Amino acid sequence: MTAPTLIWQKSTFSQEQGDCVELAATAAGAVLIRESDEPGVVLSTTPSALARFLQAIKHGAAAT
């Protein structure tokens, strides 16, 4: 049996030349995050943890 192919989505803030953040969702419900220049390095998180992280960034909490 082969592993399912992940569909990576590039951030709308990414540029064509690189520096891209890409996300993919797994069948098990995890969210995978990678940087396009290092596609072999993948972080895994949950949708709720990612949402909390993004909210912290929007509110400036992640900068401290």
C-alpha cells in the first residue's frame, strides 16, 4: 500500500522566488508546515494549535 500524496498549499503572502510557507492536511487531521527551500523539514501540529499560534502573531504576542 502506498502513502497518500499530500497536497501542499503555498501561503498567499509568499513570493514566486522562494521564501514560501506551505501547509498540508493529513487524513488523520494533522496540519503539516514546511518552508519551500527545505521541503524535507516538516513540522506537524493540530489545527487548534496552529490557530492559537496565528492569533498570537496577529496580536503581537509571538514577538516577545
